[in-house]
Amino acid sequence: MAADDIPEKKAAVSVAGINPDDHQKSQNPILSGCACLGKAMMMLMLVGFFLLVFSRLMEAYIASDYGTEGYSKTRSALMKIGNAIGSYQSEYKKFPLPDPYPKKDVSLRTEGAWMAALVGTDITLNPKGFKFLEMPAAENGKSGVYQDKDEWVVTDLWGEKYYVVLDVDLDRIISNPEPLPNDAGDEVNYSIMIYSSGADRNPDTWGDNIGNWR
């Protein structure tokens, strides 16, 4: 037999009747699936990493503006408002409230004629024109005092007006606006209570509320 007539040997020999090419094809879907799963896991890890970094940045942002620093700024504003009310009371022997003057404790927000009296622009409630309250001008309606048409408004860091309770009957007992259980009880020995509704701007969620008595 001539050399040219000898059949060329296959590079791979089938085993047990299985064609190697067919065997490799049967494994390709498995390998392909593993590769896709690996890519998906890698993407999930990357997403998790970026979410972790984002959460850390948000924590730093909240800590600087709405955390310890925000708490200190808000407490300082509460003290300023409380001192202004106390100075007015010492000067005029009453709270800066319009007639008819109430006989019981009142709850109000930091807006309107009584705020104008504290900043010295309402001569009806403050005929001497004293400026009892000095606060920075609010920026975009936040963290300071501003004039909304004819009304003076004082807001906290989050743009919300403060909540104020005045002991008009002068018994130095005010019902605690914070629901029980709390550290102070259902009544507080204060004549002026002021609080901010906090970062969530909801006065009913007391976890982030900031008050001058708590």
C-alpha cells in the first residue's frame, strides 16, 4: 500500500464511542454559565462597595450638618429665642402675645406678630422698639430669621418654624409635649419650652427632636 493511501491519524481518539468534539460542546454551556455567574457576583460586589462608600459619605455629611454640629447649632438657637422671650417678659411684665391676652398656657410657632415684637418691628407689642432677638438672616428659608410678606419667621436648620409653649398662667408647670414614657414626665417645671422637629421635620417623631429642656 502506498504511503499516500494510509489514512491520516486523528489528533484525538474517541473514547467509549464519544466524539471529543461532542464532549467539549456539551461542557461549553456549563463553562459559559459559570462565567456569567462570576461576572454577576463581581458586579454585585462592586455595587455593594459603592453603596458602602456612599453610606459612609452620607454619615459624614449628616454628622457635620445634622448630627453633633446640627444639634449644637439648634440648641444655640433655642437659647437665643428663650432669652429673647425672657428679656421681653422682664421689660413688659408679660409675654409678647397680642390681645386678648390668654389666661392659660399657649402653644405657638415662631412666626407672626409676636416674632415681630421680638425683632423690634412691631410697635404695638413692643412700643419701645427694643431688639430682643438677634439671629442671622435665613438662607433659602433655613436657619435664621426672614420676613415673609408682613410676617417675621424664624426657622431651624431644616427650614421648619420652632415650636414654643409659654407658661402664661405663671405656675411654672407646662404639659410635656413629648409623649410618655420620657425622661421628664408628663409635666415640666419650665416657663418657656421651645423645640425643633429635627431633621425629619416631623414633630411627632421625638427621636430627632431637639428641645431646650431635653
